[in-house]
Amino acid sequence: MLPLERLRRIVGAEHVLLAPEEMFAYECDALTWLRRRPAAVVLPGGTAETAEVVAALSEAALPFVARGAGTGLSGGALCPEGGVVIETARMKRLLSLDPWNRFALVECGTPNAEVSRAAEPHGLFFAPDPSSQNVCTIGGNIAENAGGPHTYKYGATARHVLALTAVLPDGRVLRTGSPLADPPGYDLAGLLVGTEGTCAIGTEATLKLTPLPRAVETLLFAFRGVADACSAVQRVISSGLEPCTMEVMDGATIAAVEASVNAAGYPRDAGAVLILEFDGGDAAVAESAERAERLCRELEVLACERARDRAHRLKLWKGRKGAFGAMGRLAPDLLVQDAVVPRSRLPEVVARVLEIGREHGIRMSNVLHAGDGNLHPNISYDRRDADETRRVLAACAGILQACVEAGGTLSGEHGIGLEKRDYMSLVFGEEDLERMRAVRDVMNGRSLLNPDKVLPAREPKTP
Ligand SMILES: Cc1cc2nc3c(=O)[nH]c(=O)nc-3n(C[C@H](O)[C@H](O)[C@H](O)COP(=O)(O)OP(=O)(O)OC[C@H]3O[C@@H](n4cnc5c(N)ncnc54)[C@H](O)[C@@H]3O)c2cc1C
């Protein structure tokens, strides 16, 4: 039974939500076809309250899940059956910022972009930049090991987490990691990054801050199709140039963006655009941009723009950052698929993905973090239409299979959650999965925290 009075005493009655209409918002994350309504939502105000809430739920043997902003795209923050959502929205204080040692200590409900905003006056920023960064939380980023357009140069979240305070599923508090170089002992903070909220609830994180680059050059190239844009990426990388980002959008994405409030002036007749960016010192960045432009122009480029100033750069990015939002106009639901392949295989895999879309009669637009080989086939559909939803899911299965066959894997950044749990055996053997379950069991032995995510259930033993 829900220990209601105890929860109210810990966090204050106004921070325990129970009304059915309040539960609607928590039924799903940004993957809208999977839904489960929680029994209650609790909003603790810090590490101590989180520990007390978790202890109360653990003693009542009730399942629970941590939730940040709910922008996850794999159903990770869905509530376990009959369980409780622990939302981190009240935990968003910047606890300290140390420009000299280049780290920030923040509560895990802090929105990603707030960290860079606070660091900017010191000439620093927090490098992981998921496109949802204005709302998604540091806790969600850590759980998902989130990436973003600049992951190619700066790496995903794991490279930027120095230490973590987390509440274990029995209510004990774990403090692990350190901003000092190479702290001794096992790197438990590193272990927790990417466990998708199945081992502990992050409450405070010490994050590495990176110096803001002195100069940035942003270029946009338009091509006839995605294959040409990927060839450009290949040429740039093979030439030894080191861009910080290489984002590709296909013709369907350009059309959606240009018809929306996020219109960025992309050529409407192009089959693909590539955003290429260099950052670093002034002279090196300018030289790299010139070389990249020459290399790309040797291919059949329909148009090329080089940002003149910050306003122009933001305009070129506006379409990319607003691409998923623009797709929201196309249909009631959007499924943002996420997989990764060796980037040399991108042209053939994207061609196969489009073919799969046609075979299943679904509406698809593609966005690629091309430098990372990370593709996002985005499917616009209506989940109230059972047949369409069935075709969408069949197409997703085909896409994942095609990516794995091309030497890729199930997710480049959005995680496994509930959505892809049953695909894990495409890339892991039962023995590998069992080792992962053993790690989870050390932290979450009773499986009360986010019980049925990421790892498929153990196969029943044959007698
Ligand atoms: C428009 C849009 C664009 C996106 N772009 C990107 C992108 O470029 N790159 C990218 O990687 N992702 C992207 N995403 C996906 C999503 O924003 C990220 O996965 C993000 O890290 C989720 O953060 P959140 O706070 O919303 O987490 P939630 O959705 O609330 O939760 C996600 C998972 O993290 C767990 N979790 C949350 N907080 C904690 C905590 N404090 N402790 C332990 N576990 C926790 C939850 O249990 C759940 O399993 C995008 C999503 C949208 C809607």
C-alpha cells in the first residue's frame, strides 16, 4: 500500500500528486505509443528527501522510477505497474561552480542548457548538447549517456561526469567519483552513466566544464540526396579535418522544417543538407572551413552558405534544432528512431531504411549525426490507428535489423528503455546479458527501481 502519510511528511503534501488528471502527463515520455499511468508522483527537494522517499517505497515493496523532464525517447521513465514516479523537477540548484578547476556541482533535475548558461560568463560550457537541452535534465542525460550534434568532437555525457551522488534503491546514499585526476578505486560514477535509471537515482552531479572555443565557423551545404551528403562527410574526415559537428537532414526533413516556425531558409529543392561546423582558434578554424568548402564543392553541391556572424549561424542551426518540433505538425505522433552504424555504411543503410519505410507504407524523415554514424529515422503517424501503429513497429524492427547487419547497434544515444529491451538479444548473447543483470542486481537486487527496462527477463532454466 502507498505510504501516503509518510511521503507527505517527507516532501510536503503539495509535492505528492495523486489526482487522475495530474497523472496524464506522466503516462508516457516522448515515445508516445507506450503508456502506463502511475499510482502517484512524488517530488523530493534534494538528496536527503529522495533517500527518505526511496526508503519509504522500498519498505512498502512498491516499485518506482526516476523521471527528469520526460523527454526520453525509449520509454525509460514509464512507471512500473502500480508504482510511483520520483520526479526531479524541484532539484535544480546550481550548488557551486569552480571556473579555476573547471567543474560545476549541480542537482540532477537541472536542465542541461542551464549549466552552460551559468558557465558562459567564465568562458566555459557544458559540452553535451542534446537537441532537447532547454528542458532535459542532467539526471536524464547521465542515465541515457546523452549525446547531441557536438558528440563527434566532445564525446557523449559519460566523458563529462566527474562525480555523482546517487540514492540506491534501498534508500542509502552513494557518493562516488571525484573532480581530481584518476581517483582511486572502481569508477562507480562511470558505471552508473548509461544505466538508464535501473541502478540508482542520481541527485547531484559534478560536471566537467570545457573552455568556450574562441572561434566558430558554420557551413551549410545542399545536395541532391543523403548519399552525396554522406560522401561529403567521408571526404572531410578522410582529409584529416576535425569538424565539431556534421549533421545531415534529408529532403522530407527540409520540407517539414521550411513549412514550420523553425524555417531556416534551407533550399527546398535539395534532397539533403549538411551542417558542418569547426571550432577552436581563429586562424585554424577559418582555414579548416575554407578547406572543407573546397572539398565539398568538388562534389555536386546545389548550394553552400557560410555563416557571416552569430545571428546567421543561429539561423542555420534553427532548422536542425527545431526539426523534431517541425515534424510535430505532420501527424499526431512522432517516433524518433535511433540506431548507429559505422559511418562508412551510412549511405547504403539510409537507402535501406527508406526502402523499409516504403515497404511498410509509412511517412518518414531522416536526421543524422553523420560523423557518429548515428541515424534518426523519424516516423510520423497516428497511434490511434492500430494498423498504422503495427506497420510503424514492423518498420522499426526492420530498421534495427538492417543496422545490426551493417555492423551497427540498437541505439546511438536514446537508450534501450522499454522500447528496445526485447531487441537486446540481437546484439548480446545470453551470457553477456547475464553479466549485466548481475551488475544491476548488486545495486537493485529487489528490482524495485525501474524494474523491467533495458535488460530482457532471464530465460527460464530448462529442467
Ligand atoms: C525533441 C527532442 C530532441 C532530443 N534530442 C536528443 C539528442 O540530441 N541527443 C540525445 O541523446 N537525446 C535526445 N533526446 C532524448 C532525451 O532528451 C534524452 O534522452 C535526455 O537525456 C532525457 O532527459 P530527461 O530529463 O527528459 O529524462 P527522462 O525522459 O525523464 O528519463 C530518461 C531516463 O533517465 C532516467 N532518469 C531520469 N532522471 C534520473 C535520475 N536523476 N537518476 C537516475 N535516472 C534518471 C529515467 O528513469 C529514464 O530511464 C531528445 C528528445 C526530444 C524530445
